[in-house]
Amino acid sequence: MATAYDVPAEKLIAKLAEELKKIETIAPPDWAPYVKTGRHREKSPVAVDWWHVRAAAVLRKIYVDGPIGTTRIAAKYGGKADRGSKPNKAVRGSRSISRLTVQQLEKSQLVQKQKDGGRVVTAKARKLIDLMSTQILKEMAAANPELTKYL
């Protein structure tokens, strides 16, 4: 069975976002269309389903880097802030978006708190991610027969 390490991240995140749209507890808040994703951005996201894509990316990031906390997740989605004539500076992304996304993933029983700190994926989430990864690898193996040895 394939894992998140075996497939390209962009394909896995897109497929996971489609699955997360089916879960009722993962929904964008009322303020999602108007918010920037960090102080390093000038405008809010243009994509309509950006909340589900971010939730899928956070779920994959917890799978790969877990245990991980919301502050480190926000740092992963940060960037360079334009400070005018001063040199650019690395800044965190929105901690509110990270925190609310992780809380929604916890309500969906895809992520759980660890007693030492940070979040890890549950068995349910691991099964979902591995299933999506296997489907992606099968699609890739149809185009490139050499990949069938990894199935």
C-alpha cells in the first residue's frame, strides 16, 4: 500500500480536499472569503474551495511531520513580508486559520492531541491518506507501467 511519501503532494492534497468536502464538520467559517492567509499576503485567496485545500494540506503535513503544533503549522504556511525599503523578513502565516483547521480535523476524528504536545493523525486519517495515495499511484502506474512495482 502506498503512503503520502510515495506520491506527489499536489495530487494527494487535491484528492484529499475532495474527500474532506464530504465531511460536514470541515467547513469554512463565515469570515473565510474576506481573510488574508498571513501578513505576507496582499489579498485573500481567490479559489472558492481554498479552506478544504488548506485542511487537506494541514492533514498531510501532520501525517508527514507529526507530532506538530499549530504554531509550527502556521510557520510552514508563512512567507516573506514586504517591509518597504527594509529587507524582507520571514513571517508566520495566520495562526487563527491553522488553529481552526486543526480543531475541525479533531472534530472529524482525523487528528488527535498527544499528551507530550502537538497533534498526530489517527488511524482513520492514516487509512484515508493511504487509500488516496494508493489510488493516485494506480493512476500514475496506468500512464507509466514501471511504477506498478510500487503498488
